[in-house]
Amino acid sequence: MMSSTVLYDHPGPRARARNAVLSVVFGIGLVVLLWWIYRQFDEAGQWEGRLWQPFTEPDTWTQFIIPGLRQTLLAAATGMLLSLAFGILFAVGRLSERWWIRVPSGIVVEFFRAVPLLLLIFFIFYGVPFLIQGPVSAFWSVVVGLTLYNGSVLAEAFRAGIRSIPTGQSEAAYAVGMRKSQVMQLILVPQAARAMLPVIVSQLVVLLKDTALGYIVAFPELLQRGVNDLSANYGNVVAAAIVVAAIYILINFLITMLAGWLDRRSSRRAYRASKQNVRAAKLNVRDSAPAGGGTVGEPQG
């Protein structure tokens, strides 16, 4: 088996040396850039202790950071679940053989992919109340906006994943009498989710960061509480932004680690299942061998 693909060739000695030199140059440039940023902030007095001292006080975390983080995680978790359900539903709808399901599903997906998320949140909070004759909370304005936009992107990801699966698998399932809903639920969608897991995880990370757009409707998420409200009290907007950015990075890193763990677990499960299938096939061949000890199709004595 070839160890390289048509699209990628392993670098030779000269290419490896060139990549090593470029890596060193890039690393030095990055260090210089970080040092320059540090010096500029230092000259502006942004590293003074009084600006960072509030983060050593428990009240800062209990009144600003933790409440905002709680709202961010709640909105993100709700939006993730609804977006995944939305994506699977409309991906299956776009693959339907009935035009009256396929065409409306495509229109919905393309429309919400094209509308900016900030505009969606704004319209849901300020425009929908005129339609339902009642207010919409900031929380649900953010969640519904996240669901419509990210769910539409995930619908295309799921659709691409389903179409990438060899048609022989669905044809074999139809041959043994499975309905299309069973084929989708048991065969195509699980494989598509595994195949598109990197795309799904990256979109969920985007969803988590997009909760910060709730500031337009005064949703008290992490950016609103941890930067705007906190810096209004202590005048440390840069320090607050750095702390909040670090929290976002940590959360997204944990999501990526969780996705990697799920991917490895599903791969091990699939590997064990394939080994069991091979073992069962060998047993069937052994059981079907003639009693005289010859092979199948070999004339006996």
C-alpha cells in the first residue's frame, strides 16, 4: 500500500531543510512580535498591578466573570443541541426524493446561511415581537439566531458527509428490506457524523464564540459581563479582554479535546466490530467446510 496520496508527496531532504529554516524564521518572528506587543502595552501602563488586582478578588469573579460564563455556556449548549438537530433534519430533507420536501429545505438552509448572524439576533429580538404580539427574551434571541445560522451550516456538512458514503451500503440495506428512514438513522447519518466530525467541531467552536454577539440585545454573556461591565467599574478594559480571551481559549480547547476523545472511542469501537465480523466470517467458512477435512468444492476420497 502506498504511504502517500496523489495530492501529497513526502518532502525530500532539501524540502525538509527548507521547512526547518522557515519554521525557525517564523518562530523568531513570532517571538519578536509578541515582545513588541508586550513593550507597547508596558509603555501604555497596561501591566500595572492596579489594573490586574481586581482579578485577585473573589467578588470580581462571582459578580462578573462566573455569571457571564454561566450564561455563555447555557446559550452555547442549547444552541449546539438545537443546531445539531436542525442540521440533521434539514440535511435529510435536502436529500429527500420528494421535491416538496427537498426544495423548501434547500431554500431554508440557503437563506439562513446567507443572512448575517448579528442581523438574525437583532431581528428576532426587535422584529419578532411585532409578529407574535409579545416580547422575546435576549437569551432566546441569541439561541434561535445561533440555531438558524449554525444549523444551516451543519446541514450542508451532514449532507456532504452522507453523499460521501459509498452507495453500495444503502443499496445493500434496501436489499435486506430496510426502509429509507432506517437507512438514514442506522447507516448513513452515524457514518456521516464520524466523517464530518472535524467540520462539526469547528462549527460548534464558532457557535460558542458567536454567543458574544448577544451584546446587541444586552444578553449578559461572558464578553458583556466580563469586559464591558467589569471595565466600566475598574477601567481595565485590556486586562479584562485578555482574561476573557483566555477563558474562551480554554473552553474551546476542552471542546476540541472532547471531540478527539469521542473520535478515538468511535474508531476503537468500529475496529472491534470489524474484528468480530472477520472472526465470525472465518467461523462460518470453517463450519461450512466438508466433514472429510477438504476445502469447499474439493472432491472427497
